[in-house]
Amino acid sequence: SNSVLTITMNPSVDISYPLDHLKIDTVNRVKEVSKTAGGKGLNVTRVLKQLDVPVTASGIIGGTIGQYILNQLDENKVDHAFMKINQESRNCIAILHDDGDQTEILESGPSLSESDEESFLEHFEDQVSGFSLVTISGSLPQGLSTALYSKMVKVAAKHNVPVILDSSNEALRLALEADVKPFMIKPNQDEIAQLIGKEVEDLDDLKDKLATEEIFQDIPWIVVSLGSKGCFVKHIDKFFKVNIPKIHAVNPVGSGDSTVAGLAAGIVNQESPEDVMKRAMTVGILNTLQEKTGYIDINQYKDYFEKVNVVNY
Ligand code: ATP
């Protein structure tokens, strides 16, 4: 099989309120409201679906907000198998106002316990063996241990299923420090700097740090995304710079998630390392060309794929 299980531990309904001008301490009326299923893992899910990769979305979900998310997944014919809880999943509100300003109001979401964590690990273990790859994206809800992702990597490894982990801070660090490592990570430059507590100067410096810092050892794939500059990759003992064409970015939000979807698609389709990297960058670019988050126009795929090139570094 080539199916992917995506994990979103704190999904949301992302509400967008466009306003000409945000007035404080009074009423703002909004006409064009959009409400979409959000959370980084659900962006990955949507893009995998558009890449024709069989995908199932999992994680923790609850309440009427959770049901709204599940209904949207159903409408888009996305399979899902979340663990249900008795608390409400969250709303995340973005107010778009005054020519490009964005004011966000983000709920923290459910507050969970150790027993929720144990139940989820069982839920995950029950489902994981049916998939060829797992992607884990984003942060953890309150109350769960920062070691949860490292535990999930271990459970997946027990069933020989590789994990792509796209997270940050302590949850990422603990997964990298564990005995059983993730198969792939996709940090951006900030996340690399955060992990080692040092700024990265340039690509030579990045290569040096990926090669020597203890925390980066024994991870088969480290894909450091560099926004409009493409990405820098460590794969086993080789290093690559992937160059991408100059484009007019419309909305880059979710490009990292789209890149993860491209990486996952390349891996489950058993493409060559070069093609995996090219596919990931192409999908990231296609997302930045769209207004919508976690959305690509697959008809543009071939044109951009041909303009991405991988060089040994
Ligand atoms: P996010 O957190 O917004 O999802 P990220 O920081 O994880 O993003 P980026 O490095 O910004 O990820 O973007 C991932 C990939 O998307 C890049 O490697 C590139 O292929 C594409 N991309 C992002 N921004 C641009 C841009 N301005 N022009 C062209 N491609 C872009």
C-alpha cells in the first residue's frame, strides 16, 4: 500500500473575517466569512489528497466544532479516524483588515490529561500498521506530555512505519534525542537555530551544523526549508541544495505543510531522493501561488517541477 496517516493533535476551524478597517471597542460587521478545517496536519492531508495519495486524517477531536471539521472532511471525501473527546475543538480567528494587516485570535483548545494521552497512544497503535507512512504536524494540546511525539515515533517504528515529524521546540527536540528517531524532519531555519541555540550564518554553516551537532545525527532525512530560497537537505551522509524558480508569491501560509505533503508523496511512491526533493519544492511553490492555505493547482505541477534543480553541496 502507499497510504499515509496524517496526525493533527489540535485541529481547528479557521475563521477568516475580512474587514476594510478594524474598529476597536465597538461593533464590526463582517459579510464574507470563511470557515475551514485547519491545523497543520489537515493542510498536509488536503494536499496529499490533491496529489492522489491515499490518506487518512487522525489526531484528537471533539464537540460541535470537531463535528464541523469532520463534516468538511467528509464533503472533501477525506477519510478520517480521529480519537473523539468530550471537549470542544478550537476556533482560530484571523481578522484581515486595513490593507494587509492580520489580527489573530487563537483559542488554545481542549485541555487533556495523562489518561487521554494513554488512550490516544492506543488509538494510534491500533491504526498505524495499516499505513506506509505517518506525518505528524504542529503543536500539542495543553496537558499532553511534550514527549508524546517521540512515543508515537517509537510505536510507529515497532510496526515498521516511518514518521515525518514537522514540529518545533521541546516536542521536536525530545523526538530527535530519543533512541528511536523520526525518518524525516522538515525544520525551517528558525527551528534549526532554536534546536541548537545558535544562529545559522549561511549554507556552509548550516551544512557544518547538520554534520556535526549531536541532535541531527541518525535522522535519515533533514529537509531545511528556506522559503523563496528552496531548501537545504541532509540525506544519510549526503548534502543537497535545492534551487527553485523565482515566483510571485500570493499567500505562502501553509507552504511548509504542503512541502511535507510532497515529501510524503515522494516517499510512499518510492521515488528517487532527487525526485522526492523536487516534488516537495514543487508542491511548496504551488501552494504559495494560491490564496487558499493547503491548496494547489495540480495542472501547474509539471511546469514548476521542471524548473526545480538539485545540486550536491
Ligand atoms: P509555513 O510555516 O508558513 O508553512 P515554513 O517556514 O515551514 O512555512 P517555508 O520554508 O516558508 O516553510 O516554505 C516551504 C517551501 O515552500 C519552500 O521550500 C518553497 O518550496 C516554497 N515557498 C515558500 N515561500 C516561497 C516563496 N516566497 N517563493 C517561492 N516558493 C516558496
